[in-house]
Amino acid sequence: MPINRVLGVVLVVAGIVLLVMGLQATDSIGEKVHEGVTGRYTDSTTWYIVGGIAAIVGGGLLAMLRGGGKSLGSA
């Protein structure tokens, strides 16, 4: 399996974890209070969500990319 495909899959998994963490943070009491006062999520929650989406998209593209990457089993 080419290394770029492995890195892509790892990025997708990490992106899913970040996205889930960000979406769970939106349900916290502190986040709801902050959103009620300011009308937006905290910066950290926003970065979790944006970073998760970016990692999923980037990892998906990297995993689908056909390139001249080395294989994990090759020397």
C-alpha cells in the first residue's frame, strides 16, 4: 500500500475525531452560554470543526491521489 494512501487514511481518521470533538463541544453548557451571549462558538470549538473538515478533505484527496509514492513494503 503506498505511503500517501496510508497518510491519507490517517488524516481522515484524525479529521473525524476532531470533527466529533468539535461537535460534542457545541453541546456543552459553557459553549451554549458563550453562543447565547456572543452569537458564535468559541474559537477553540470553531478550530476543531474547521480543522476536522480540512483534515477529512485533505486526507481523502491524498488517499485517492495516484502518485509515485513508495510502498510500505518496498525498500
